[in-house]
Amino acid sequence: MRYSEYGKTGKMVSALGFGGMRFSEPHKTDEMAAIVTHAYDKGINYLDTAPGYCEDQSEIIMGRAITELKRRAELPFYVSTKSMKVTADDLRRDLERSLRRLNVDTIDFYHCWYLLKPGEIDKRIAGGAVEAMMRAQEEGLINHVTFSTHLPGPEIVKVIDRDLFEGVLLGYSAINFRYREEGISAASAKGMGVVVMNPLGGGTIVNNEESFGYLKVHENQNMLDGALHFLLNEERINVRLVGFRDKHDIDTAVASVDSFVPYTADEIQILRSGSNEKFNALCTGCTYCKDCPVDIPVWKFVETANLLYIKDGESVKDHLKYYWGVSINELDACINCRKCEEACTQHLPILDRFEELKAALKEG
């Protein structure tokens, strides 16, 4: 495993982080906690979770694993969680609940979570949430105050320039790196820690070699290697969060890190020229559109719509039926409220994608 210093904190964090939002069986707490300890045994020491992940079980699973990790002294581990609350009192309640669930006295990296719209940081400041984080840091309940965002690069820069935070968590992959590159540059210039989520584009990259095969620059690389090596070559990134479902996911990702060889200047040019601006328009599978008032699993349909923009991808019909187990008829319940579009981290025209899916299936 590779390690780097998170910003100016002195904490050496693993190149891979455990993203705690994709546990395969979240109500089997002990079994899922064993997956976390397996990751630790493989050298992964950055553990990321949040309230609400995995049917509100993720922090509980992490806490069970942390109970075991406390007994070990081989490798320091660092815990990251979040709150999207606006007021000081609400954020404090989130923090205290997370501390209890995680079985820790201090949270290493506590994120002002889900800064999605320009000006959102102003609401957190005005409501007292940011001040509450700073106060908790003074009390020793938080080590490092950080933020999580899905804003485009220029808007991320504006948050960074407030000089409130020690690190940033942002979506970043071979699909959308142009969309947020300014944010990484600004964070690096300020000496902040940088963690990226969705490094595999929600699985889009590894499942579509026809479109993303250019990432395999070296002869023996597979698609997972291509996606992760693209990010490992970016030294300004400290941690690449992978949403591990099981031990196999961990083993293959760690093997990919171990096989990484830094790219030459010519190889970097191949990678950048192979990327296409259209990939900024693909769903990354973050699932923030999940709170549909009529219970449509929005992300399943929008992720499937990616196939309409990827050459030689799997058929839409098969993907809906066999990958997601949903029917296009479920979209008939849509009430056009556009709450999903408001929540979308990529600002995608989701209702238009619904219509494109319907048309594609009608045309066969």
C-alpha cells in the first residue's frame, strides 16, 4: 500500500480509502465489520462513512470494526464522517451520534457534507454549523474540519478560499476530472488534504472497456487498473475512496495499487487525449437522487441511460432487467417534481434521460 501525508496534518493516509456506502448486506453487522478489518489488514487506514449510508447502518458497522482495530497497534487508522446540517444544534446532535456509533472519542476528519449548490456554504456559516464544527475541534471531538462537495471546480475554489477547512472530499474520476480539476489545484495550493470519491465512475469505467479502454496504457493492465492508476498518477490526491462490497473487492483494488508504475509524460498525454468532454454528462452513481417522493429508484434509470452515450455498451433493456431488476414502466409514476434534478451532483437533465430511455426501448 502507498501512503501520503494528508495536507499539513502529519497523518499518513493510504492511497485507497474504504468507502462505507456499498456494503453488500448492511444488516449483517459482524460480517460487514469483518470486511473493514480485512481492508485494514491489507493496509487501508482511511475509513469513510456517513449518517444514512447503507440504510443508516454504515456508521454502526464501522464502529463494530473500530472496536476490533483499537486492539491492534500495527497501523494507525483514521475515521471520516459527515453532517449536512445547517444549524449548530443539529450538527452537534449529528456529531455526538456519530461518536457513539463509531465508538471513538474523536473523529479524525469531519466533513461539512454535501455542498451541492453555489452559496450553500453561506447557509452553513449563517446557520452556525461551521462554527459548531470549529468549537467541537477546540473541545477535541474533531481533529480536522473538512468539507465534501459535488460543486464544479470554480465553485469549489470559492469554498477553499474561505480558509475554513483543512481538506476536501470531491467526486473525481477519468469520466469527470475536467469538471473538478480546478478544485484539486486550489486545494493543493493551500496545502489541503484531498480525497476523491467515485473513482470508478460508479462502475461505468470498469464495465465499459469499449469506451474507456484508452485508460489501459500498459500491456498488462485491466480496466480496474486503468481507472485507479489514472488517479494514482495524480500526486495531489491523497486518498481514493472505493465503495467496497466484500473482501474480493478489497483484494483486487489493493493488487491494482501494488502494480502501479508512474506514467511517463507521453503516457499522460495519451490518457488526456483519450478522454472526451462528453463523459462529464454521465451519471456517476452517487445515489443522491434516491429521495424520490413516489419511490422511483432514479439512479438506476439514469445510470442505465449512460449506455445511450457509450459506444458498444450493454443493451438498455438487459441492463434494466438483469443488472438493476427494474422495469421502464416504473417511470410512469413520475410526477415531474424535479427533486432528483435538484439533488443531482452532475446537474443532469434526469427527466430528459427518462424520456430517452423510453424512446430507446420503444425503438428496440
